[in-house]
Amino acid sequence: MAGAPQTPPEGRYGRSADARADRRLKAVGAVLGAAALGFVAWSAVDATAGSKASGELIRYQVVSDHEVQVHIEVRKKTDVDAICTLRSLAADKSEAGIRDVRIDEPKTRVDTVVSIRTATRGANAELVGCKAADER
């Protein structure tokens, strides 16, 4: 079989004849993918960086039929006054009480215990949110 060709016909099997175009297409795809990933990361950071104050409910305790004590931790910039909204719900999920608390201590992290006066017995408490006082 000396007359049989040693290589398959060009373009019939395997990769295309223009491997450079394939590499260029892969490079463009990688650059566009990296740009899209960078945009998503920037959007996430920008969305969270806009808030000057945030808070977290640590615990709550129902003290009486007309009072719920709430322990919150507020994180803010030292030169920012924060206003946090707290709410207590009754057992039937109706609003028992609501209170806005101003945090004006010149610290970046403030732990405080606050009382919410309720019209009916509160079953729980929640931190609705915290904002900088100048955002309202």
C-alpha cells in the first residue's frame, strides 16, 4: 500500500483549517466574560456601599403586655447619625408597636437595648431597617 495517502483530506476531520480564528474567538470570549464578571462584582459592591448605616437584631424579650425590649447592633460611620426602625408584631401578626430610634454616638459599632411600647402583647420584634439620618 505504498500509494495510499498518509494524511486525511484537509477539512474533513478534526479542527478547522483556520486555527488562528478559533484562538481569536476564544480570547474575545474570555475578555468579554471577564468584563461581565467585573461588572457584576462592581454592581454588588456599589449596592452595599451606598448605605451609611446598617443594623442587626441580636435578641428581643417580651417584658409585659405593653413592652418588648430589643437588643440591636448598629454599624455606621463615626460622623453619621443613624435612625433604626423597630417593630413588634402580635400573635395574630398585626402590628403591636413601632419605634424609630436615633443612634448618635460617635462610634462605628453601637450595641444598645431599646424598649418598644405596644398597644397589645407583642409576640416578637424585628428590625425593619437602619438608615443615616440625612437619608430620610
